[in-house]
Amino acid sequence: MGVAALAHAIMSSQGGLKQLSLATSFERMSADHGAAIANLVDSAQQNMKSLNNLPAGLGRNLNVSA
């Protein structure tokens, strides 16, 4: 194996390690976003449960033009 081939192999492996590191970071971000979305949906469901006790028609004639 020549010096040029060895240098190319080293550079390629370093590039592969960088890609693997970036892929790992993106996977973590994706997992974090999934957890955040699950928390958001859970919070929205809890808020909707608290609105079930309100009387029917509440806020129907609300003027928001001012």
C-alpha cells in the first residue's frame, strides 16, 4: 500500500467518522423533537379536558375587532 493510498484511506475514515457523528446528532435531535411533540399533545389534551366543564356557547359572540 502506497503512501497516497494510506493517506486516502485515513482521510476517508475521518470523513466517515464525521458523518457518523452528524447522523448521531440528528437522531438525538429527532428523538428530542418527538418527545417534545408528545408532551405538547399531552398538554393540549389536558387543557381540552378542563374546557369540557364550560357552558355551551361560551365565547360565541365575542367581539375581537377592537
